[in-house]
Amino acid sequence: MEKEINQASGLQPRLRKLLNLIAFLDKETPRHADNPTVTETVAADDYTITAPLGVDFNDYQFTLVSSGEEDDEVVIEESEDKEYTITAGDNATDSDVELALEEEFGGDWTVTADDGQTGSDFDGEDLALEGGKVATVADEGELRFDDDNFYIATDDVEALSESGWKEMSLSSLS
């Protein structure tokens, strides 16, 4: 019985020490992967863009615009957070757009144009990358917190992990 009391009374100081460690962590609600896939695809009437899977590409939005120039130049400009305008010369092919995406963002992108569409067919179409969300990557034992909960990675969490984060309500710690 005395051993049980000593173990119980030792919890509070260890909990305080743990909460002090949290003060040095960035506030973040970790995610598990949701419907993970190996690529994210966006399609409009005439174009399909497939991006490498990664948290960096989630929710990217593209607007396709023709420059009206008789060339194959492709320019990608960021207008707002995760919103980009792809401006293509009238002679730009899907390969030209694919190369521009890879140069801008890295990774292996695929662009497909139906029926041989070119940059002259870029008529302001809006495309948004959709697909699975990736997990918040962490090593076993890493900690996170937000306004309501405290989180611990109970295993190594990879980008496609659908489990591994456990949570505890902060209100239950008082």
C-alpha cells in the first residue's frame, strides 16, 4: 500500500515537469493521414495535374491563363498562400507546364492535356489539388499540444501513417 501511495504522489511532479517541456514546443494539432494516396490529382475540363504527395502540396490552387504570346514559355506566380497562376504561351504543351511545375516546386509532376490542348486553351480554369491529407511526421515520444489537448507520438509517425498520435485533454491534467 505504501508503495502505491509513493507512486501516486510521484505523478504530480513528473506531470509538472512534462508540462514545462510543453512550453518549449510549437503549438500544433497533429494529423493522421486521411485517405492517403501516392499522388494528388486535379482536373478541369481539359487538363489534369498530378502532384507528388506531400504536405507542401495539400490544397494548392492553380489558375490557368494564356499569355497570348506565340511561344512555349510557362511562368508560375504565387498570388496568395498556396494559390498560383500558371501563365502559358499559346504554343506551350503539357510537357512545358510539367517542366515548369517541377522546376518551381521540385518532385515528379505529371500534366496531361486532353485532345492536344496547348497554352492557348488556358482560359482561366481554376484547379485545386485534392486528395488524401498526410500525417504530422514525428519520432516516437515527440510531443505536441493545442488549446484543448496534449499529444504524444506513441510510434514513429510517417507521412502516410493513419495512427500513432494519442491525445489527452488538457482539462483532465488539472
